[in-house]
Amino acid sequence: MAVVVVGGNGKDVGKTTLVCAVISALREFEWTAVKITGHDHGPAEESSSPMQLLVREETEPGEKTDTARYLAAGARRALLVTRFGVDVPVEEIRTALGEDRNVIFESNRIVDVVKPDVCVALVGSQERKPSFDRFLRLADAVLIVGGAAFADFPEGISRFELDAADRIPEDFVSWLSDRLGQEAP
């Protein structure tokens, strides 16, 4: 089983694009891709089923949603998880994943409740989400898009330069494959 987490320093830095590139480059893992999105302003509506509000499975590949893009890139399954408040709904995620073996998450906060095999931090702007600071301390690699200037990387972390998030270098693919031990089923 492989668990990879892709997080980013801000909005629109290319996290979804990077997840799609990893799915495409390592298709043998037959990924289940999970995007966690947040609504920090309040709880879910009490009249609706919590599972329906929190986890939705995408079924159609395409370009209209991030989860549809995951499927178009070659993911076996794609889930959208909505968290209300700061807590990640980990039990609902585990239930939705079932027996899935190889999971790639797009989220900074999932590292608070799941221990991944590999954490990849994407830096593509000057923005710095508060959740990224925690994420960066756990990251195994930093991918810097388009020469973005950013300070305070942990020592000893692997660094890769990208022209764009959809063009991951072969040395990163090899590094990630090695880190995962080619544990694909």
C-alpha cells in the first residue's frame, strides 16, 4: 500500500495538476485520488446525511472538476471530501476508501490524521497558508514551480525545480518511485 500526500503553499499553485501528473506517470499504482476541500466557516447542515455531505465519488473523467481531472489522468477512483471546520473527517474517508491500496491525497491538513509514505510540498507563489507550515515540516520533497521564491525549507529535504506543475521531471518520478519501493499491486 502506498499513501502519497501533495500539499501546497497557497491556492492555485498547481496541486491538482501535480497530482494528475503523478497519477499519469505512475499508472501501475492504480491510484485512488482524494481531494480534501474545506469550509472553515461552519458545520454541515444537520438535515442532510453526513456521509453525503462529506464524501462524494466522481464517476466521469473530464476537465470540469478536479476529481474528474484525476480520472482523466488515469486514477482508478476519485473522491472529493469536504471538511467543515478545521477537522478532517478521517473516519468517513477510511470508510469511503474501503480496501483501496494506493491513495494520493491533495491536502495540507490530511497529515494531521494520516501517516503518509511520502509528502510532497508544492511551492508556486509567495502565498503561505498557515496549514502549509505544519505540512512543510513533514514533507519529504519540495517541488518549486517556475522559480518561485520561497524561504525556510527544512534542511535535508529533496528539492526539484519544475517549469510547470504538469511537467514533472524524470528525476522526481524516479525519486518518488524509489521512495514507494514500487509497491504497486
